[in-house]
Amino acid sequence: MLSYRHAFHAGNHADVLKHLLLIQLSRYLGQKDKPFWIIDTHAGAGLYALDSGYATQLKEFESGIGKLWERTDLPPALAEYVALVRAVNPDGMLRFYPGSPWLALQTLRSQDRLRLFELHSSDSRILQENFKDHTKRVTITSANGFDALKALLPPPPRRALVLIDPSYETRDDYPNVISALKDGLARFPTGTYAVWYPQLSRPEARQLPEKLKHLPVKNWLHVALTVHTPSSDGIGMHGSGMFILNPPWTLHKTLANIMPYLLQALGQDAGASFILEQEVL
């Protein structure tokens, strides 16, 4: 569905979790000299204004990055994430929020590459403009990221992080995620795949983590943050999760130190909680 605009939700609690993980995964891949790719299947616009336009309507950033902005006790991994957000706000005022593409670019080295896909025509144009000075390392395609993966995998360096985070506005996104991962694992079984999903009352959202656990992969990690009790009418997102296939072996320990902090910082009522689980074979 092409009505979705991430600008409405930029910097919310889901972005905090997703982008924290994105940075940690990229840093891990960068520990080896060999180059790697980051492939973002649903890239959005790449950078969002928080003091004008869509973001001012819901102001979801106030209960996300806004809760961390003035904290002086951030754990190291969260401190790095907030520092990258501060880099686009040099005057110290929280006016802009960087999306996954911008944050990914900041973690890359000269030999690494970023492949971005965005189907929404308006966001794709904005994305092109935001990255016009980075064409040597960044390739942007106006296309459905699910379909694009088939042509990209395996990537030339045989090392990659694939970020899959559709809007889930339509029910088709849920089976499309599973299909894309099955096909991706068949083509590129050693890749790292990071899937974001919303916590919603609809059954498709509740069932997705369990379906991901049954994919043909030996190692996975699942982390989710519920920020408030689900609404009585079943409307709205009450949390989000990230499911990582072939995660770094150090990631669980890092998150074990961070998730209690995030729960305290972003939790809104007694229904707030987190999940952290993994399988290593």
C-alpha cells in the first residue's frame, strides 16, 4: 500500500529499537577487513524533520528518541545510537531524525556498500535527494524490496546485512516476509537478516515471531519491546520486535544489558515488558 509514510512515526519507540540493532549489526560486520553490503528493502525517505510536516501530527518521537535525548546515563550501545542522531542536530535541538539508510551509511567503511529500495514515489525522490552526494557507496532503486532481493543475493562480497521492515499496512506483508526470507536463505544462507515487526492485536502480527522461528536457519535472536498495555479496542501499535537470523554471537549479551534500561526509559504503564530469546545450534 503506497499511502504509508514513515515520517508520521519517525523517531518513535520502534525506531529506537530497530536502529539500535541496525548499528550494532553493522559494527559487528565491520570488525573484519572484508567488505560487506547493507541491503534495506523498505528504505523510506532516509531523513525526517520532526518540527514540521508529518511528524508534528502524532509527535511519536517524543515517546521514543525524545525520552533518551537528555539522558546522561545511556549504556554504550544506546549512547552510540543517540550520538548518531545528534550528528544531524548539531545545535543540540531535536529537529531531525535519521532513518535506517542514513544511520547505516554512517557505520560503513570506504569498501562497504549500501543498497536501498523504496517503492513510494515521493519518498523515493526524497531519498535520492538526501543521498545525492554518496552515489559511490549508495545505490537507490525505486522498486519493491521483496522482489529486489532475488536479484541481489548472494551479494558479490558474500557478506551482508539485509534489513526487512515493511509497513505491514496490508496482510500480504506478513507472508511476503516469510517468502523473502525462505528464498534469501536458499540463495545466501550465511547472510544476516534483520526483520522488524509491529506488535499489534491482529493475529498476523502475533503469529509472525513463531513463524520466523521455524525458518531453516540454525541461529536466531528475537528481541521485542512492549511499551504499553494493548488498547481495549485493539487499535494501534503497543510495541515492536526485531528477529535476527544468523546474529552476532555477542548480541544477546549486549541486549541483556540494554533492554531493562529501555524498558525503564520508554515503558508507559504496567503493561510494558520486553522479550529477549535466542536459539544457537
